[in-house]
Amino acid sequence: MNKFLYVLIFMLSSNCLYAANVPKLVWPPPPDEARIEFVSSIKDYKDCGIKKGFFAKVYDFLLGEEEKPLNAPFGIHADKDRVYVSDIATKVLYIFDKKEHEVLSIEGSKKEKFLYPIDIVTDSKGNIYVSDSVRAKIYVFEKDGDFSHIIAPKELQRPVGLAISPDGQKLYIVDTLSDQIHMTTLSGKFIGSLGKRGNGNGEFNKPTFMDIGSDGKLYIADSMNHRVQILDKDGKFIRKFGQLGDEIGCFGSPRGISVDSQGNIYVSDTMFNNMQIFNQNGELLLVLGRYGERKGEFSLPEDISITANNEIYVTDVNNKRLQIFRLINTSQTRSPR
């Protein structure tokens, strides 16, 4: 069994990460073998390596050629070429397209603007799904930003986290008000719901975000129960871990959740301003971060998205930025068999 249990207590003395005399910021710090490294932070389009100083028009709402920084980045979804981030202050979905060197911005559908855009997910065709917790709707856009349709079954009360099944057949919607996870087709046909309010196995209390592994397992941040729950692809309870407490491995307010290529589970905590990493058995592997504004520190970390090549994106809300990390050593991070 290989585990790496460390708590980061780390102070940076320089603001220039890549200066010649400053080593890379890694976790755990030397002399231990590094597992995760800091890559960069994003506050506006320039930090994505985008040179064009404009926001592209993506249907009816033209923002113009303004260079707007992030204000309150909340939900995050990242892939190889694009980073999707919702901003609850500006009520806009920003799409940082590194391949096309442009930033797209979406304010809503043709008939109505977002009121509180939360999470984002994309399907195999590049269609974009955005939850709006106030409007109780999921807005769907084509890859170029053109509005497609709305998903709003009557069961939906306050949608937050989103995920799509590995086979691309189901959209999972975390409903924090009904304490359930609703399932629809990608076109919006209601399939069913998982869970109810409670603290038993498979029950929820104000769940927030979720992720789905390549094997179809569901990973849910059960926020007010201060735990993570794992369900199988059919929604049956497998495991839970975490409890309220101020010790490592416990949670104050778990929010963002994502799984890397090794099956390790990353959970952000807005109360403790950190990100904890667990294996499939719920055993703590690593704690990263604390309150602050330096690299690797957080002020209200919310959502997490991990790409196929193990780049880790975290929305750092009060610091008005995204932080990007990378898993650099997978040999020691596999969950026990």
C-alpha cells in the first residue's frame, strides 16, 4: 500500500514562480518526492496564453473588445484546448479557447440572460451545458456558443453540479434544494432521481458538485453532511468518507470534487480553504493549500476540474482567479487494490 500523507505549511518568499533562483512549487515539499506541482493562475485571457485582446461574439449578446478579468469564478470545466468558467458576479460563462486564441462569452439564451450560472459540462460533440440555480434550468449551447435548448424538468428546483455519463447517454444534475440527483437525457427527457434528504447511505444534505469516473461511479460532495459519497453507475451506495471536524481528513464545507486518472479523489473545502486528496477507500493522501492569496493558497476554493492529462483546475473565488496544478508522479498515488 502506497500512501503519501502530508500537510502543507508553506510560505512563498517571491511572486515570481519561474525566476531562475526560485524552485517550482510542489507538494509535498522537498526533500519528499513531489506529487503535484503548481502550473499557473488565470485572472484574464492573457494568463491563458491568448494574445488576441477581444471577447468574441457568440450569438446575441456582444460584450465588445473589453479586457475583462474574472470577478467571481465559480464553476469550472477544462479539457485539452478549452477552459470553461462561470462567473457569478458578472453572470457570464467565459470560454478560454487556447487553440483558437480567443475568449468566448455567453450571457444566456436569446430570450433570457443567466441569473446565477453555476456548473459547466460538455458532451462528446462539444455541446455546452450550464446550470443556473436561480432560474432552475440547464442551458445547452453548441460548441460555437449558439443556443440549442433548455433542460428544465418539473423536478428541478436548484440545479448546481453537472456531469455526463461515460456513455454519453445521461446528464446528471445535482439539486441542492431537493437534496437529490436528477437524471435526464441530453435532450432533456427526465429519467429519474437518486437520493432524498437525510444523513443515511445514499441520502444527501445540500449536495453541491459531482464527478463521474471512467467506470461510471458517481462521486458527490454531500456538503452539509460534511462527507463524500460514492455510488455505482446504477446509483447504488458504495462508500462514504469524511465528517465534520477541523482535523485533516475531515471537512468543514466540501464543495468541488473531481477524480484523476489514477482514481484519486480531489475535494475542495470552502471553510478550510484547502484541497484534500483521497484514494478510493477514502484514505487521505495529501492536503494542499491554506488561506491566502499566494500561489497554492486559496480564499474560497469552489469547483475542481481535472483533465485527461491530469491538469487540475480550481476556482479560487475570492482571489478572483483559477489556479492550475498538475499531477506529476502517478507511480506513488495509485489507490490500494
